[in-house]
Amino acid sequence: MWRADGLEKVRFRAHVGNMSKSPRVTFSSKRIADNDWQIEAHYPGAEIRHIKGLVSKADADEWMGGERKIAWLRSQGYAK
């Protein structure tokens, strides 16, 4: 029930605003061997996921800065 002074409405909006901010996936590249790199995807409350098959730091950087990252996020349900 709404109060005449509008306090309930303000509280509700603040609560919804805080819930709408979801945690973000963060990525970091990791060198395994000479031509073997992988990316670690960190999401709060979930296991670290590894994206493998990268051959260089440049390849990992390209993955993190391009469409492959977006496609991966979508495939994992983290992006629309």
C-alpha cells in the first residue's frame, strides 16, 4: 500500500535500481606454454571458465576485444 507521503514508492524504486545492476564477467589472459594461451572468465558465484585454443597474447587480446567475446557471452547466457 502506498503512503500519502510517497516513502514506499521511493524505497521500491531504490530497491529495483540496485537489483538491476548485475555482476560482470571479467576476463584475463594466461600463458600456458609458448604457443598456448587461454582466457579465464570470472563471474561472481560461478566457477572460473577457460577459453582455450589461443596461440598468442595478440590472439587473446583480439578475442577479448572482439566479436568472439560477445558470442561467448551470449552462448553462456550473460548477454543478449
